[in-house]
Amino acid sequence: MKCPAGTFEVNVTQCMLCPNGTISKIGSTDCAACPAGTVSVKNGTECRDPKDIREDQKQDQGGEAPKKSSTTIYYILGGVAIVAILLIVVISQTTKKPTDNVESEKEIKISLVPQTTERSNDVIA
């Protein structure tokens, strides 16, 4: 079995990742230490000076799109905001002020009171 770069063969059927600070090429049975003053990068396939790595990261930050995890947070926050607004609207529509209820009751009472008709002064004996 040929193990990929950055790994080493443990037995015929198993590959393991190289430890930090070491690298390997395809089909390696062990990992080689990086030279002094360098670190392993790209999943154990290269050794680089840490200063160069920082420079590369600075250049990448200028034109790089936001990472998926940060955009996911914005989607979640937007969804939470929409739900909060909808809850406020629903609650405000279902909750009436006490004065609204009194006016409704007056209208109902007025419509239920029988209208009186003029009665004659005749006395029935």
C-alpha cells in the first residue's frame, strides 16, 4: 500500500499522519524532521519558515472571501432576527388594550338592549 504524502505506513494496510514538525512523501514508511527554524505545513507535505507562512496569510486575507463558518453565523443571526420580529407582530396583534375591550362591550350592550316604544296612558283594569 502506498500511503499519501504527509503520512507514513504503519503496517501493510494502515497509514498514519506525520506528527507536527515532520513531513513525508508518497509511499513513505516514516516521517522526516523539518530543518531547524521551520515547521511542517500543508498536512505534513512541506517544511516552511514561520515568517513566510505569516506573510502568505496576510496576502490571502486581502482578497479572500469570508469563510463558510462566518457566513453561517450571519445566516443564523438573520433567521433569529426574523423570528423575533414575527413574534412581536403576532403578540401585538393578539393582545388588545383594555380600552379596546370596553368599547367592544359597549357596542354589544347597546345592540342587545331592547328598544322601548311609547306607551299610552291607558290603564287596563
